[in-house]
Amino acid sequence: MLGVWPENPHQSQVLRLLRDNGPASRAELGDAVGLSRSKVATELDRLLERGLIETVGPAASRGGRRSSIVRIAAATRFLSVNIGATTIDLAVTDGELRVLSRVTERTELRLGPTAVIGQALELINKVRADSGTTRFTGAGIGIPGPVSFREGVPVSPPFMPGWHRFPVREMFSTELGCPVLVDNDVNIMALGEKHAGIAKSFDDFLFVKIGAGIGAGIVVGGAVYRGANGCAGDIGHTAVDEEGPLCVCGNVGCLEAYFGGAALTRDALAAARSGRSDHLAEQLDQAGTLTAVDVAHAAAAGDPVAIGLVRDGGRRVGQVLASLVSFFNPGMIVIGGGLAGMGHALLAEIRSVVYRSSLPLATGDMPIVLSEMGDQAGLVGATRMVSDHVLTTT
Amino acid sequence: MLGVWPENPHQSQVLRLLRDNGPASRAELGDAVGLSRSKVATELDRLLERGLIETVGPAASRGGRRSSIVRIAAATRFLSVNIGATTIDLAVTDGELRVLSRVTERTELRLGPTAVIGQALELINKVRADSGTTRFTGAGIGIPGPVSFREGVPVSPPFMPGWHRFPVREMFSTELGCPVLVDNDVNIMALGEKHAGIAKSFDDFLFVKIGAGIGAGIVVGGAVYRGANGCAGDIGHTAVDEEGPLCVCGNVGCLEAYFGGAALTRDALAAARSGRSDHLAEQLDQAGTLTAVDVAHAAAAGDPVAIGLVRDGGRRVGQVLASLVSFFNPGMIVIGGGLAGMGHALLAEIRSVVYRSSLPLATGDMPIVLSEMGDQAGLVGATRMVSDHVLTTT
């Protein structure tokens, strides 16, 4: 691949097919692209000549002239960098987006962008040396906050002092010398689910991340829909109660003021201190603090207060999703993120509210499911995002 | 045009340009389509040969060989049929979607589809004779309820007994012998705003119809987004209050249970009968009944109760739109439909809630405006919808 782009839409289509489905015979590619044998031969020869693809061997005969099998050049490397609240998660993939090496390190977003991106670049040099990569064809960067996708900069991300409008894309692309795209983590996870997850065969779906915050990735026609300013999918600050608690955003009654990491920690501490939950009180005694993960464990262990918190949260999420289902009529909803580990109690509550409150025509055959990809969604999604970009004729 | 389709994407692009921008020189079309002079000549000759376009005359010289001006064949006719709760509104346009003749007749949806469609077909025969049209290139049909766009049938439309899954598209296409598309009125109005209204230069926007019911048309990338089952945009049954009044749909606290034609009539009658509004009481005395239009008039005349009803409604609509703005991040919101005539009191309230409650990044430069097309939106939108279809290579 080595930094060269497809010259026309046919080459682009061939490269995407090889990325998504692996090696294929010239004859199969001709069929898939809808070109004559001689025309597809011209495009494939050109891709071979430029080193974007390579021949693997002869194909099984289909009668007539023998075809050969080609694949995306084995030297193709994509980079995935997922910056989270407390970790940097990094992976190198081949041209078929298979993870070749991966490394995770603790970080603190609050240290500011220069320190965190510096740490990421050191990590990149390390995996680059380990994997013998001379250069990347493209890199996808995920950030846990709103991003102006067009400019490649975070925009007013909460809890990330110093990151507002910091030139994240520019800093990475200068160092890496390859195309770089930056997006928020939720959109990237949605793309991961589209590429290799449960939503693979869906063109229009919602990915909902429930973690420290709550956000949605919107997929329309197989691609992420980002909206007019790139901030589509912000459902964490949907008002679920006009008289609700004050939210960090300054409004009252936002979904995130009820559910998500911070709200659960607040409610768990209250339950532990008031003596309503022995389980949480014990955990607080032992660890000196409580997190959303403790609530998940307590709920799994049968603690009624913790189960109540999960149910209440699921009901609020369900309320918001119900109106989005009527509005957006998705083919599927995939629930992921750290708190998706709360699993079936949460899912049952969300389902119950959505199926009860949305338009019957919209929910008729719409599954609401838990992600099966875990933290792979972000890793795969970031390389899918940048490879979509690199493999498109400009 | 006469029922023949473009043979390739270049022809399709040429025909759309001529539809949207009117006559153009061969040289301009070559530039716009990005083809060489000889290649565009081949496609234009083919379109001339097949009668889809025709030459108008010579173009002004740009130096070099003289170019000629072409346009969509003058005999091209599209048909627009908008079936409303109480009227059938019908128009014939030319290939540039200019209305050539138009007719409106009262009807009653409750008479059932056979009677209403029969009446529409009679009207069509009348305008066909009047306008000397031998055949239509395509017809777009609007229905005031949910439609399965793929199948061309209404799906459980409220207040339309007998219409559920009635083969509307088939009935029209059999009679007309041309391609027919059926969609709900809101999607069609959204397309009208995209084609010739205030949203002409926007690719991602929301059209919100406030009339007997409340619904949204979602435009993504310049085309209507219909969702997995074709029912996207149903915002009338978004819950705005868990303890609210019972809605016709069986849930409680839906937006339409608070605002829209039926809710306003209910509230206006209550205000007139309880003596809270002299203005409405007088109107009730005179006419024997009250409608949403009376509320609009009373509000315009300064009746405080009527103004209160409009404001309350605007606030509820604003609440729903605020969460959709954060979710969908549209470039613009256009408010249309019968009650948009309530004008600026309604608009002010909607704006106030949306701008206060949505993500600042999403509302930064997002206008919320009243439609300027009135009932033209549906007429133009229906022909835009079917011409988009006819002018696409299959």
C-alpha cells in the first residue's frame, strides 16, 4: 500500500473487497466489481504494478483460462490508537485489519494532550520496531469526547483540560507521515461493530456506549453519520426529567445525571453510607472507594440495591432510546462500553421500555443486543475508519 | 422522457442537472459531469436520439467550436398526487418540476381507499385532458400516514380505515402505466424543501410538520432517510411526560397528546366552555365548533389563553427537538404544516427550548426557520421523489 491511493472507483472497490473478504481470484473480483475479464485485468495489473496488491498463487480452475489469486499487499499496515480516560490502547493491523500486535498502557488524560500524545508516539515507535513496520498506510485515532472530524481536533471535551481544539490529527500525521483520522470513541466502536461485530450485516443501526459517559454512534448506509458539525450521537445530555438532578453540563435531568459511571458512583456511595446496601458498604470499607464496576459486581451477586440502580439506569436509557427508535427506525441497537458488562439485567430493562414505548412498526423485528466485541470494537473500528478513507478515490 | 431511463450514471447526472438548473450548453454539462468533450457528446447524442433531451439553440461562444444548448424534453410530465385528510391536491409538472396545472378537490379519507383513489384517478384524467398529456414519466403519491416505501402501501395509518396495506402504488401504476412511488406526506414535504425551499443548500436537515399530527422528515446527504422499516421520523409519539394524558396510540404523555390539531381542539373547547377565553367562547357560539385554526386566529388577535396554548405546544415540540438536535446534529430545522401558520409565537418558544437545552456545538450555527413553501412543498416534493427514482440508473 505504502502511501499510494486507488486511481479510480474500480480499484477502490477491489481493495475494499480484499480488505473485507481476504484473498480472491481475479475471476471472482471481476464478477464482484461487474467488469469484463479484460477490464478487471487492467485494473489488477495496475494495482500489482504499484505494489498495492500481490499474487498469492493460481486459483482453482472454473473452466477456461486459469485465474490467479490476489490479496492486499502483505506489507500493508494500519495503526489504531484508542485514547481512553485512563489508558492508551494501540494496535497494528495488516491490510485485512487483523491485529498483528497490540499494547496497552495506563495514562491520565488530565496530564494534557502534549504529554498523552507524546506517550502514545513512544508506544507507537515501540510497536513499530517490534513489528518491523517501516511505515503505516493510515492511522485512526479515538478520543473519549466530542471531535470536529473535519479538522481532527477535540471540541470542548469534558474532563480533558487543555485538549480543546488541540491539533491531534496534525501532531500524529506529522510524526507518522501518513493519513490520520481522529474521531470520538463511540463512532469508532460503531464502525468496529459494522466491520467485524454483530452489526456486520446491518446498514442502519445505533451503537450505544454506556461507560463513564453515555453516547451513540449512528450508522447510516454502512457509514458513520456525524451530522452538520460532527457531533451527532450525543445522547448523554438528553433531558429525561425536567425536575431531575443537576448535570455537569449545567442543565438538569440529563440522562448522564442519572446513569453512567459518575452517577452510579454517587448513588453507590449513598447506598453504602446510608446502610441500605451491606454489600456496597463492605466493598467501600475494603477499598476505600466505590466505582460503577462495584455496582455491576454487587448486582451480579444479587444485592437488591445494586440491582435497583442497574434497573433504574436501564429504564432511563430505554426512555431515551425509545424516542430515538421512533425517530431513526434503526435496524438494530448494539449496547457496548464498560457498563454493558452489567449484562442482562440492564438489557432486559432497556428492551422492556423500548419495546413498550416505541412505534410497533419500528420495533417489529429490531433486535437490541449486547456487543460481543468488548474492547476490540475500538481497535478494529479505528483502522476501518482510516482504511475506508485511504481506499477511497479522492 | 417517455418511460425510458438513463443508460449510465453520466446520463443520469446530465438529466438531473437539467432538471434542477434548467437548460445548459453542452460545454457546461461536460464541465459539470467531468467528462471530455467527445465523451459528453456521445452521451448527449444518445439522450437526444432517445428523446430524453432536446436542443434549444446555439450557446454563446466560449472560443473554439460553437456549443449548443440542450434541455430536458419539453414533453416530459411528472404527476404529483397529495392525499390529505380532507383534500386531494394534484399537480402536473414539466421535466424541470415547474407546475403546469393544478387542481384540488375535497375528499374524505374515511370513505376508504377505493373511493378516494377512484376520485384521484378521475381528477388525473381531467388534468391529463386539460394539459394534453399523453403519458407521465413518473408519479409521486403522498399519504398522511405511515407508508412502507418499498412496498408502496400504507401501514396501520391512524384514522384511515381500510387503508392498511392497501396496494396504493400498484393501483396508480396500473392505471397510469408509469413508475409510481408512494411515501408519507412529511417525507415528501422535506424533499420539496430540499428541492426548492429554504433548505435547498442543506444536505442534512430536519423538516418538522405540525398539523393534525406532528412528524419529521429526515434528510441525510440530500436524500430522505427512511430507516430500516421506512417509518423513521415518527416524533408525534415521543413521550414528553410519563404522567401525561392518554394518547390515541395507547401510550401516555405523547407529544401529540399535548399538541397538534386534536389536542388543540380539545384544549380550545375546554377554554371556551369554562369561560377562560371570551374570544374562543364567542367563536364557539358562532360556529358551533372550534378547530386548531381558531386557536391560531385567537392567538394572533392577542387572546392570552390561545397564546398560552401555542406557547405550551411550542415548548413541548422544543423539548423533543432539543434531544433530536443533540442526537442528529442537523444543519437546519424547517417547521411547516398547517399549524406553522401560528408563526412567530410558536417559533420563538421552540427556538428558546432548543437553543437552551441542546449541545452548544450542535446549535452553534443551526437555524430554526418556518417553511416558506406552504402547500407547494408537498407538490414539488412528490415529483422530486419520483424524478430522482426515474433519473437513476437501475
